Amino acid sequence: MAATSTRPIVPGVLRGLVLGMLLGGFVLWIWRGDGLERLMDSLPGRTPRPVEVGSRAPDFRLDAVNGGSISLSDLRGKVVVLNFWATWCTPCKAEMPALEQVYQAKRDRGLVVLGIDVQETPEKIRAFLPEIGVTFPIVIDPDTKLAVRYRATGLPATFIIDREGAVRDKIGRAH
């Protein structure tokens, strides 16, 4: 009679399943559309590709002025107006009432206006908001990394993102 192995098969099978799941997850991440691009953009010394009309809007997570945080992926399924601005920017202040008006008129139909303040403190922004009367969410880009990623070379810069996460328009100083 032949000798049988006393080594259990389970660890080898388990290892294979885990590796398969990891590989499958990686393939799904790339297949999703932006995984490989995000991986390449994260390499040291690489300048991220510019955000172009028709391309997928880069995801982010930023702290909200009134607490918590907001990510672009949290808003998937909605039309998103990303507006880079600052309290010292006169054209930004001038367009805020119009953005608020659009937000109030269309938010029940899935529109979100997301103000992205560039390099200011939450205290300064909170003190400023009553002056302009906006109620849409405001997040802070404290180190300008997101503004640089979106190539918002001046303020205001606005990006319109569709329900699937693609950039549909760039307005103002968005290059």
C-alpha cells in the first residue's frame, strides 16, 4: 500500500484562494477604469495627467468646514459642481450667490455644489460664509494638492462632473 501524505491540503488551497482573491481584486480595480491611472499617478516624480473633459474626475477626500469629510466617490450618482475658491477672491465672492441659487433649485434633482476652499483655515471660512449666505457643503484643500491635481491654476475654477464621475465641463481658471 502506498504511503499517504500527512500534510493537510487546506493551507495550500487557502493560500491559492487568498492569492486569487487579491489578484481578482487588483484586476477589478484596474478594469473599473481608473485604477491603473491612479496607480501610475501616485508614483514619485510623476506629474499627474491633466483633468480633461471626458476623463474620470480624480477622487479625493477632504475635511468639511462643519465637521466630517466628503469624498467625490461619496457623491457618485449625482451631478457635482466642484468650485475651487477662497475668501479673498473677489470673482469667487461674486459668483457664490449664483452657485447657491443653482444648488437650491436643483439639489432635489441630484445636483451637489461642493465648494473647495484653497489654503484657508476652517475658522476663517466659517466666519466668511454668513457674509455670502451659502448653504452648500464646503471642504478645505489645505495644501493645494487637489487644486494642483485638477490644474485649477487660478480662482475661481469650476468643474462639472456627471453622475458616472466623468468631467463634463471646466469653467474659469481650470486648465
